[in-house]
Amino acid sequence: MRSLASNSHGVASFCTQALLRAAKEKKVITDLQYEDAIITLLRHNYYFVSESFETLGRLAKSEDFQPSEIAKTMLRRVADPKVDQNTAIQIASDFCFFIWCADLSKAKAGREVWLELCLDSILSAKQPEKLLAHFLANLGVRALTQPATFGGITHWILRSSKLTAPLRAFFYICVQQTITLMTPLAKREYPWWPKLQADWWHMGRLNVTLDNNGWI
């Protein structure tokens, strides 16, 4: 409709999400109202939506953490060649962090269900190795002040049966490399918090022990 109006009648236009963004920036609507509006667009098959992990998180919370078809579709965008994979994998890693930290005591589904959906989406891509490496880099930065969360998510993935032996070995190496990068970063960003750097370092050593004993 917009294309027809522009090409045939010279009518200028803008997309619905642009209007919503402007309304949020001008405080006409709240952040939650914005996310709810984006979810409404997705429910009505509005394809050209640039969602964020906040949208996915809001959707999960509004549905008592029961994975819906819309949520599954959003997660599957990681493997969609028509979608920017850098953005999609960042949404996936941020969402995994969100799910791991969320209070799911009264949820209809556990965090494992969501982590499995995220991992399945990544593994269905043509180059899962590239996406897994990018996933870990984003997750490391996101969890910089919460190394235990990084460890919990990565240990779950390593213990899952989803990874082939070569892919598991690759993922383990990437996990250790990410920890090696996060350790000095924690020191540089939080020099007043020496325990944070120590926690990252100890996690790397713990992973070596766990791997040597076949526990991850």
C-alpha cells in the first residue's frame, strides 16, 4: 500500500514501527506499551518488524514463559538468511541470559525448554560454528559482572546431547577463549572489584577439571 501510494501518487509515508519508536522517544507511550505493540504486530503477521530481546522477554513473561509459536518464530530467525544474523544472535544470547536469571518458579515451562529452542535455532543454521562463537562473545559481555550465569548457560549447552563431538570440542575451546578475554576485561572495567576477575579465572580452571573428568 505504501509503495503504491508513493510510486503512483507521490504520497510520503512511514512504517508502523517508526511511528511507535517516535511515540516511545517522545514519552507518548511507555517502553512496555511499545513492546506490547510490537508483539501485536507480530501476532497479526506483520513481517517487517525489528524486534529486540526485550520484545522476546516481554512476550515470554506475558505468556507465563510458555513458548508460543510467535516466540519460536522469533528465535528461528537466527537461521533465516533474510535476517541480519549478527543482530539475531545477539538477541538469542541476551535472551538466554534473561531466561537464566528470570524467576521461573511459577512458570509453565522451565529454562531448559527455552535454552533448547535457542540452541536448536543456532544449530539449524548453515554455519553453526560461526554463530556459536558469536553467541559466546555476546554472552560473555552481557554476563561480564555475572560469570556464574555465563558458566551455567555454557555448562548446560556442553552437557546437552545436541552437539556433535566435533562441535562440542569447538564450543568448549570457544568457551575457554571467551573466559580468557573476559578475565582481563573484568579487571579493566571493574578495577575496584578484584573478586570478579578471580571468578572468571577460576571458572576457566574449573572447566578444565570438569572436562578432564568428562563432567561437561
